[in-house]
Amino acid sequence: MSKTPGTADSQLSAPPSIAAQQHWHEIATGSGEQALLLFCPAPDTTLQQEASWRLLGQLGQMPFYQRLRVELQLGYAVFSGVRQINGQTGLLFGVQSPSASLSEILEHIRAFLAQLPELIEALDDASLDDLKANLAAQFDARALPVAQLAELLWQGRLACHPSDYLEQLQQEIMAAPRPQLLLAAEQLQQVQGGWRCLASGACPGNPGKRQNDHYPGCNELSSTIAVIPQGEFSKIAPKHLNISGWRWTICIDLNRPTHLKEHLYVLVQTCLHRPAYRL
């Protein structure tokens, strides 16, 4: 490694936070079914917070499947669990449904998140201790496959955790009291860590709220964008507007036409990385 060009950077920056923000990304699937992946990062990257999020994931995995797959029968593809992306620990919920709309899927996920405090309170002390012990045992470095161990340690490094990351994580899991889990469930419901959503269709509204709650200024903003002749496309640069107390960035993607604006695709996004809206 000493012969590798460049200088090693021993001080990795902390992963970027999307605290209290909701990002919606649409992808064309070519299928008649609706699919949604919702990633809910923890509000911060502390080991205590990661322990809480992992315990929530462990506790809610089977009840989530039972509710959405077995009872509601939304579809065959229903899952949840803990994932780490670029050092950020979060809960990932996935649903693919031939019958439910994206807004309905979101409502079912929100309803499940609202039930997490009840699941926590329903555990007696012995069951809670068993939950923590079973989860902590999953991070015994001596028992982990090499590939899984390497991935965990790398994610810990990206989160700026120390070299004994797994040992400390086990300790935090075992020490987590019930009020700490209740607080984490509340943070999850309030979207304090933010949401990242990848779906097969357009955002039905603010993904952190109910279907009909939209961000202020969206309708007002659409009326301020004039249709621009095709010959003027090359002259367009990003513009900034202040509407309803929000600062918006307007960009033009020439490769994505839309019939709504005479083959003009307008992507609207706030400087704070709020959800994008197609107008």
C-alpha cells in the first residue's frame, strides 16, 4: 500500500444527514404493480442510536410482515429490516403490491410505525432481555462470515466509529432501556432522521404526512413557470425563486419531455433537498 499514489486520509467525514427531510425518487418499472422502498435513517450516527434502531428493526420485522402480507394481503413482496448506507443505519421497508396504490402503501407503513410503541410496551422484561441478547449475539466477530464482518466494519468506519465498533455496539444493545426504545420509536414516527423513498410512481404528497398534505408553494410555483420555446432551451440556466417563504431551485432537463409543459420537463427542488415535484 505504501507504493499506492496519493495520500491516505485518516479523517473520514461524517455521513451527510437528511434530518427531518423527505426525499422521493421515482423509477420506471414497466410493471402494472406498485412498488415502494422506504429507508428511514437514524437521527444521528451514535452507537446508542444505532443500537436503538437495530432493536426496533429486530422487534418489528415479523409484525410488519404479519400485518401487511398476511392480514392485509398487499402482495408477496413485503419485508423490513435494518440496512446501512454510507455509514447511516436505518430501517428499510419494502412493499410490492398489485392492488394497493402508493399512497395506500405509505398509509399502511405509517400505521405500522404508529404501533411500534405498543409492541415495545407489550414486551415483558424477560422478553426484552431475550430480544437484546439475541440481537447482540449477531455481532460476535468470531462467528460472523468474513464478508459480513468486513461490511459491518467498513460501515462502522464510514460512520466514524472506533476500531472496537462491534464490541461497543453489543454493549449498547444490551444496555438499552425500554424508554430509549420508546424514544427511538417516537423519532421514527416524527421522521426526525428523514426519509428516502424509491417508488414506481410519483410522490402522492409529503411522504412523511398524510396523502393530501403537500408542501406550501407547489401550486403557486407551477403558475410562475412560463412555457419556453424549444429554441430557447440552450439558454436556460437554473433559477431561484422565493415562494411562500421557501427558496426553490428551478432546473431544466432537456432529455425528459412532458406533455404538461409542451415537452418541457421542470424539476423543482428546494435548496434544502426537499422532495422533487414534476409540474
